[in-house]
Amino acid sequence: MKNLIFNGKVFEAETVSKTSTDIIGLDLNGIEVFAFRGISDFSLFKLQDENGNPIEFPQQEPTVEEYLLNLDYRLSKIELGV
């Protein structure tokens, strides 16, 4: 079980995932139990394990859109010789 702390409140979920704009908590059956969408400041959120120890958000695979934007950026750097 993981605890997400936001605005002084605790949100519990079996798994917590983070994308570039969202944090989503799921129960044992994979059902969404909480979601924060459109986040611009992730420093407001803290993740803890079941013992209250701070933990990092698991690395999330980029979405196709994020991957393509990153690829476009990297290719533009090559074209500019940077």
C-alpha cells in the first residue's frame, strides 16, 4: 500500500503512477481510487510506503506524444549542430 500526501490529506492506493501531468492511484483490482490531472507542480505531492517512509514515484514510460515531442526536439538539436 502506498500513501500520497497532498494538501495535508492522505490518499491510499496499492499502486501509484505518475505521468508528465497526472498522478493516478489504483487498488488491487486495477480500479482507479484517486487521480490528480493537469498537475504543474509535483513538489506539492509526497509519496510514502506503508511504513511512512518517503519513496520516489515509479518511472513511467512516456506516452507516444511525449516520445515524439522529445524525438523532434533531439532531431532539431542535431540539425542545428548543437
